[in-house]
Amino acid sequence: MRKSEALYRTRAVLYVSGTAYEIALLMVLLALRIAPQYRDLAERFARRRLLQALIFVPLLLITCDLLSLPIELYRHHLQLSYGLSVQGWASWFWDRAKMELVTLLLLVPLLWGFYALIGRSPARWWIYAWLSALPVLVFVVFVAPVVLDPLFSHFEPLEKTRPDLVSAIEQVAQRGGLAIPRSRIFAMNASEKFTTYNAYVTGIAATKRVVVWDTTARDLTVSQVLFIFGHEMGHYVLDHVYKGMALAAALMLAALALAKIIADRVLARWRRRWGIRELSDWASLPLLMLIFAVLSFVGEPIANGFSRHLEHQADIYGLEVTHGIVPNAPETAARDFQLLGEKSLSYPYPNRLFVFWTYDHPPIADRLRFALQYNPWAKGQPTKYVH
């Protein structure tokens, strides 16, 4: 308990200080006119906007990442010191380098197109940017499981290592009236980096799949894994990936509209002091990043509240779909939550405001209590999802 409470308090302080540091960092970059210097350098070496983007965007983003590195180093140190991670520093830095490269490969053309829209339509760029971002969002979610995720972890069909578990999983899938091909049930070699347990659903359409961490399959009983699979199957059946994308699209539209209003008003007053010519100037990027950082912080309770709702639905589905297959499904689910909480050092009594603002899953203690209380069969009540 003391260890989980210490970690919880440290993470709470780190969340607040990290958010404040990100906002302060962007304000310092604006005050020191770093972006205008990078813009002038890009314009000196290139006349075409795309070539300027190839110079300016990496310079600014790498600067931000280097200045943010101390906090990221401490986060990983925290994971190591509490035994939640076993990933060495060389591997961690290599993952950071790969992430940096992937981010730049995506953002350079995207920001080039984004600023082209601002230049061509100063009044309506935000709606055009949103419409352009929608297919990009769908594309990234589609390719992430087959292109991006394998850059950082090894995946293989779960059937290769645990055919017995896959056979049991198929029983649960049949109970839910869903045929999930064995080829879409994967094991992730998480034990190379983590000591905790997890499973998740990712991708859409042809890339949609269920992923079970090897630590989960290795340490938990078949019954316990079946409830976790049932939970993830709930995400699969209830189309939570699509619902999450829909919310992301709605929040993106609101953020872009507000960013347009805020940026216009701020630039009318501070443009000369910050060395920004107009919104379509490359040098406005730190300002836009600052606006989106603030809007992201303010909108975080909306996204997290929706995520908690989806996770609660998946918990209900998991309980219902394993009922009659797993002996005493509520107690099995409760034992799962207890093990998940112990392994990840989840603090059982988090501050409710902190939960409201930052938790994308219900607190483990709440999920455990619900699992033990949910029993519509004994009360003659209809089930919600699995009939």
C-alpha cells in the first residue's frame, strides 16, 4: 500500500509539473523568438515551402523534444525503480529515436499541407484542415498495428505459443456470436520491457486484432485470461475503436475552431513581439502548439470520461460473455483486477478529481467491486449485451 501510494503521489505531481513545464516551454520559445530564427534559416536555404518544412519542422520539434527529455528520463527512471519496467536505457533511447523519426516523417508533410491551407484560406482553414485530417486519422489507425507497432514490439499469433489458450478463447468468442479468426489473436512480447499485465484491441477493418501481452498469458490462469479476453472482445464487438475515432474527430473539430479564434486574437496583439508575420508563417507553430496544449488539457476530462465509459461497458461484456464458461466469473474477474492492481501498483484510493481529469480507465478498486456485485442472472434481470 505504501509503495502504491508513493507512486500515485509522484505521478500526480509529475502530471501537474509536466503539463506546466510543457506550457512554460512553449511560452519561452515564443518569448525568445526561437521559431523566427529557424524560419529565417529555412528561408535562407530554400525558397519552396516543402523544402522549408523539411528544415524548419525537424529543427523546432527536435528542440522541443530535447528540452522535454529530462521529464521523459525521470518517467522511465520511475518505471524502473518501481519494477514496472525492465527495459534498459539503450533500448529506451532506441525506441525514442524511432518514435522521433516516425513523428517527423508524418508531421513534415502534414504541417506543410496544414500551413498551405492557412495561407490559401485564412478564414476557413480550420474546417478544411479538419476535413483533411479525417482520412489521415483513419489511415493511421488502420496501419498502426501492421506498420507502427511492430517497430517497437514483436508480435506473433498467440496460437504458436498457447494453442490451448486460443481454443478456450474461441469458446468465449462463439458464446458472443463472434468469429474472431485465430490469425487476428496475437501475443506481444511485452516481457522484454514490462512486468505488468495488459491486453488490448487495435486497428480497424482488415487490421483489427486482439493483442494479449505475453506476461498476461504466462502468469494468469486460463480462466483469468478468458475474462481479460472477454473484456477486449467487448471493445471489438461494441465498436469502441470506431466510437473513439468519432470522439477524436469531434474534439479535433472543436479544437481547430477554437484555435482559429484564439490565434487571431493573440497575434493581433503579440505578433511583432514574437516575430511572427502572420498565422501562415512557420514561426506561428509554437503558438499553435501552445494553444492545442492548453485545449488538450482542458478537454482531457471529456476524452478520459468517454474512455472510462467504454471500459465499463467492456467490463460488463466480459462478465456476461464468460458467464457459464468460466467458473464463478465475477470472482475470476475480481481476482484479475486484484492482480492487475497489485502488479501495476495501482493506488486503491485515488483523488476523485484526479480520476475525473486523468484516468482513462475506472479505478481498479471500483472495477473489482462492480465485478463482485454484477449478477443479473441471480436476480432474474436481463443481461445488457450477451443474451
